[in-house]
Amino acid sequence: MSDLILHHYASSPFAEKTRLMFGLKGLAWQSVTVPMILPKPDVVALTGGYRRTPFLQIGADIYCDTALIADVLERRQPMPSLYPGAVAGQARLLAQWADSDLFWTALPYAMQPEGAKAVFAGAPPEALKAFAADRRAMSEGVPRPNGPDATAALTSHLQCLDAMLQDGRPWLLGNEPSIADVSVYHPLWFVSRAGPMAEILSPHTALKAWMERVAALGHGERTGKLDSTEAIAHAQASTPASARVTPGLGFNLGDPVTVAPSDYARDAVAGLLVGLDTHTVTLAREDERAGRVHVHFPRIRYTLRKEETRA
Ligand SMILES: N[C@@H](CCC(=O)N[C@@H](CS)C(=O)NCC(=O)O)C(=O)O
């Protein structure tokens, strides 16, 4: 049984990105389904308050954010690489653009009324209402394009992406798939599932053929399904891996700190600093149910603060 445990839900685009990374690398993993909206007490037991989906658990180590999960999977199984040779830098930057700009264009585009109706087909109206209220609170203060603005921007993005494939290359950056492919794919996958809104993809035949290639990477091997209490017990029974604080970055081992996403869902996680470099920050925290866990975040797009010592 694989020790990689993905906490996710089926309709999450960022979870789809991660499932495809398992597919690209041919990895086996176990699955825990998390709620789509707050409250998420079993998520918080492991993450300390980070509520976004997905996150990866390996024993008592919790890896937040798909950018970091990608690096963890790359270390776990270097080949095939998510960052192939000469295009590694481009792949990482294109992925960052897709996870931010493209995602926050595709989502408001797809969730216009006709799209939302298709996405939530069969769900009771209260579920839709609760979802909308949850996401409004989660992204408060984040600029969000209106319908026409999102449609214009997505049209332009799709033209650029389709143009990248016009020389017949199978993948966005050449002959090998990379992190760029799964990152650009997941917002478009969400659009493709939004009923009539998916029409916007139709003129882009090269892009549509590429989407089929990305989907064919598959999801690796889902070897088991755990419930969240089993996952918490598994953390409790495990010891977190060792980490290291690089000197000269403004923080010391054992500093009480908080880490929060700097873009949206800015809930802060508090703990003691046990790992830091320019790519990753790691906090140790004690949880009543999960025991001692290490929670890892990417360093960029996250705000790291020393906790004020209270008088
Ligand atoms: N930068 C994060 C973004 C993750 C994200 O926004 N996920 C969405 C779901 S696709 C989310 O967390 N929605 C709120 C929730 O699931 O509670 C990542 O790469 O993992």
C-alpha cells in the first residue's frame, strides 16, 4: 500500500492537477475525500487551519499546495520529470501563471449562471447557496473579473495556448509532458465540465487534442480509500521527517511563527519553525488528535511571520 495519501474531492481542479501528476509519474496513492466547504475539522487537525484542497499526507508530514506537492513527487520519483531538462524554468513559470491568472479567469468564466447550473446539476439549491457563501468569504478582497471580462481574457489565453501547439508538438513545451501541462489543463478541465460554457474551447482544435493527451496521463494507481479519522490516526502513529532551517533567512529554528497563503483563503497556521529555505517553510505543531505533525508550505505566495510574543 502506498504511503502517499491525497486529501481531495472529485470536482476540485487543483486536485485533478495532482491526480494527473500521479498519472504522469505512474505513482500509487491512497485517497481521503474532504468536504468542499467549511467546517473541515479533520482537515484542520492535520493542517492546523489551511483549508485549501488538495493536500498530501505522508505519515505525520503534511504538504500544502500543489506547487509543493509537485516538488515532493519529483523527489519521490524523479522520472518521468515534471521539470524536464532545458524547459524546467519555463515549465515552473508557466505553471505559476496557470495556477493563478488562468485559474482565476477560467473559474469566474465557468461559474456564470449557465455554467454553475451544469456544475451543480442535481444538487439541492441550499448546497449551491452554501457553496457560494463559502467561496465569497474565502476570496474576500480578491479581485475577480466579471462575466464579460473573464470571457474576453479566457478567449485571449486560449488563443495563445492553441498557438503554442501549432507546430505539432504534443505537449506545451515540446516532446515531453511537464508541470506546465497539468497546470494549464486543470482550469480548462473545469471549463469543459461547465455545460454550455465549454463551447469556448471548441474552436481550438489543437488545444482540445492536447487536452485529450493530458487526460490520458491518467491518475496513477489509487490503491485504497481511507476515511479522515483513519488518516489522522495514521499521522498520530507516525514520526515527522527531519527538516532544516537555513541560516541567514531572517528566522531561527524553534521560532514561533505563522504561515498563511498570501492570495486567498488566508487562514494562518501557527507552529514552531523547523524547516526553511527559499522554496519551503515547515512548521511543527501538536494536535490533540493527530499528535506532532510537520506542516510544509511553498515559500512563495505564502506569508511567514514571527508570532508576537505576548506580554
Ligand atoms: N495554490 C493552491 C490552490 C488550491 C485551491 O485553490 N484549491 C481550491 C479547490 S480547486 C480550494 O481550496 N477551494 C476551497 C476548498 O476546497 O476549501 C494549490 O496549488 O494547491
